[in-house]
Amino acid sequence: MPSPVSDSPSAPPTSLHLEIANPAGTVWSGEARMVVVPGTEGELGILPRHLPLLTRLREGMVRIDPVQGEPLRVYVSGGYLEVQPDRVTVLADVAVRSAELDAARAEAARSQAEHPVAREFGGVDYAAAHAELIQGFAELARSLKKPR
């Protein structure tokens, strides 16, 4: 993997390492030219050599301009953003790649998370069911907003 920092001291870096994760694991990881993230105070556009920053996330789409491939989006809700000059980490309560949003899956996840058995969970099981319910609602909302 090429280093985001140039070998030449005078040449600025052209990319940063981006990692987006949710409680289930990594959703996207790779080199990006730029990333736009929904912070609680508004959208943040992040380029290589950005000043260090730690902030909370709000619901919205992370827009990624990867070094290789087409631009992509990841839906996030809640969590934190950490920015370092050559690295950006998004730790979201919910993170779903836009290509994976699907109305049927969202409805199934919502139904499963609302099931009476899910209400009986305690501790970690309850937190996982709650996160799944939030993700299901988010996916359903996103799929309903798409033009038909």
C-alpha cells in the first residue's frame, strides 16, 4: 500500500488513510483524496494534512473520494470522528455503505429488533438489538427517500 506521505519533503501528501467502523466491524478502509463527514456542528471537509480534531457525528452521509475507484457514500448515525494529518477514523454507532441499503432488509431488521424477545435482552444483547433497530430505521428511511 502506498504511503499517503510523499518521499519528497517539499511535495505535499496527496491522500489520507480513512477507516469507517461500526460495532460489527470495519465498513470501509482505504486511501482517500478527500472525505466529507457530518459533524454535530455541520459538514467537515477533510483533506490530507488536516489539523488534529475529535468531534461527534450526527446522522448523515460520509462522502469519500477514494484514490482508486468511484466516489462512494456511507450512511452514519452517532459516534465519533478522529482526524490526524494522515489518517481519519470514523467510529459510528451505525454505519452502512449506501450500496447496501435495501428496503426489504431494513424492514426485516426493524421487525426483528422490535420482536418481544428482543425487549428481554439485557446488557450487551440489548445494546446490539438497539443498534440493529436504529440501523433498520435508518435504512428504511433512506430507501423511502429514494425517487421511484
